[in-house]
Amino acid sequence: MKLLFKTTVSVGILCLTAGAAMAACEIEGAGSVRILSNDFDVLKVVADGAKECASDKVTVTSNLTTEHKNLQVPALSINPAEYTVAVVANGSIAPLLAADLIRPLDDLIAKYGQDLLPTQLIKVDGQTVAVAFSGNSQHLFYRKDILDEAGVAVPSSYEDVLAAAEIIKEKGILDYPLAAANKPGWDLGAEFVNMYLGTGAEFFEPGSAKLAIGGEDGIKTLEMMKALTAYMPPDYMTYDADEMKAAYLAGRVAMMDGWGSYSNSVIGAESPDQDIAANTVLAAAPTFNGGDIPAAALWWDGFSIAKNISDEDAETSFQAMAYAIRPDIATTHPDVAPWLLKGYEPGPSAAGVIATASAGARPYPMLPYMGLLHTALSDEIGDYLQGSKTAEQTLNDINAAYNAAAQQGGFITQ
């Protein structure tokens, strides 16, 4: 199966003309709204917004879980589907499309999407399959006070990050100035994807599912990932994105490539350490190997409507979600995410995502076989970082694991 994914979402264009605010949720008809999503701040705001539509005719429930990607395909495959709404992103929508589990939204947009922008509409083969409401990426968080104490400039490349970390360590300011989400699993795979995107190279051969990471760009990506670990705590392989953030907020780390979606919890009023919050600067993700592309993936978060549900539940669900992402939600909650909504004016917590997008970062590939590669990366890179494999052996093992999965999935032949 060959799917061509085209998205017109631009995270860099975030200030737009304000639309009319909706005072209350008024849904035509009745039905059930059942939301499945990941679990972080902006998604909680959206789910809570949809719940405002509950009435004696409309029920609204949500399941916010980090296991959503494992649940969505089986949950939407049954008829009727367990959930009417799947909150998706670049990577998680692909399996739903491949299994034909979500419905085109253009008719619903025509009826109930008057406040949506063209840049929010995620299209496949000319049909809208999802509505994006926020942008995200990993980007540089750094401690200005520590860099000033060390006498180093703000790093713009990963080579600069290494040089700054060496000086911070040499001067005895911090033993381990860096952290990354190198825990085996999705996080470790994402670290490779981010760095490789900075090379400007493609993951697959043009028009094919055949892997294309086995050359010099793949080697240099692995080598930079390993070089950074020299300045990380000895247990760096246990850090996922949340553990990395915790280490930063505990004052043990000077620089990290963290998620924009949790930046407000680091620099905002709810930060557990206001001194660290005041000295944290959010910047574009660093470049890599002399390139000028940020080494980070751009993401969007949005919603799709399940195919295996009644038309009544589909209409009710779309209306509830349209209300949940109405333009004034960005005014009410300006700091939870870089919204892609009409009238959004970015606040301080969006600075890193906007800088990364504006510098030309590339999106995480929306391809049905990208998840197979991500899994292979997640499974095979740990041994290399710990010194038991060469970079060449690691890439060969990634290739073998990916090819086996892609052949089983029917994306490539032997």
C-alpha cells in the first residue's frame, strides 16, 4: 500500500486574525463522544473543553494515556469503535490510515468548521483526515546563568553543545551538563530521528519503503549521539523525556533537548524551581554536522473521527471537538502549547518551538512504515551507545530488523 501524505500545517505561522468566541457549547442532535488521546497538558485542555458539551443528550468521556498508540488500532477496529475521537499526531495517524479506521472530515468541516483555518486541515489524497490544533517539537532548553558562569556563548549546533559542556565540566560547575531521552523505546528512537533530520537526508529511497539511512549520514548521527553521552550522568540510558526534565529542574543539567509541550511547566508560574525557571532560555534545536537545519522533528497534534461509528456520533463528536479547539481557547490557555488556532499570539513558552520551526526544521515523516523504522531504532541503538557495537554494525542491525518488519507488513519484497 502506498500512501501519499501532504500536510499544509505551518507551525511557524501562528499569529492570525481572531475569530468570534463561542460562549457555550451548543450541539445539534445527540450522541456519544468518546476520546482517546496521549496525556499531556494541551490534550487535557482539549479534553476538558469537549466535556463542556455534555448534556442530557450528549455524553462525553475521555481516556488520556501514554499507551494510546498501542490502543488506537484495536479500539477503532471493532464495530462500533470503542472511541469516536482519536487524538493523533504525525506518527500516530499513519496506522489508522493504513487500516482505514478514520473517516474523511470535509462534510463535517463544511457544516461545523467555520472557525478552522486551511492550515489546520491534514489532507491525504485531497481529503481531510484530521484537524490539527497545536504544534510541538523538541528544542534547546539552556541555563543562562550556567553558560554565563562558564563564559560560553549560546550553542547553535551540537558541536557547540559539546564544546560548552566540556568547559562547564572542566570548570567544575556541573559534572554532567547534558541529558537526553536515551531510554530504550520510543524516546531513544526519537533521538536518532531528530539528529538524522538535521543532516537533510531522507530516511527512505524516493518513492519507496526501502531504507536509506545506512550511509555516512547515519554513521555521523550515531557518532554524535554517542559523543553527547560523555557529558551525561552514568545512568543516561534510564532517562525518558520526563526523567530528563526532572533532572533539569533538579539543577543537575545545564542543557537539554526537551519538548515544547512541557516548556510551560519548566519556565511558568507552576515550575517547582523559580530560580531555574527565571534562568532558562528556550531556543531553536541545534544544527548538526555543519548543516543549517535544526536537528528536531516538527509535530502537530490534532483529532480524527473514527470510521466504525454511527453518523450521529460522528457529527456529535466533531462538534464537541470543534468547540474544544475554538479560537478563544488559545486566549484562555495561551501557554500550554503553540496553538495553530485563529487569533493565537505566542507566549514565552512557545519560543523554542517557533524558533525551531522558523529555522526550517522538518516534520516527522507521516509514512505508514515510519513506525517500523522507529521501532528498529529503539531496539538496536542502545548497545551502540553502551559500547558493545560499532556504528556500522548498528546500522546493519537496524536495516535487518526494519526489512523483516517491512516485508511482513507488505511494504517491501525480499
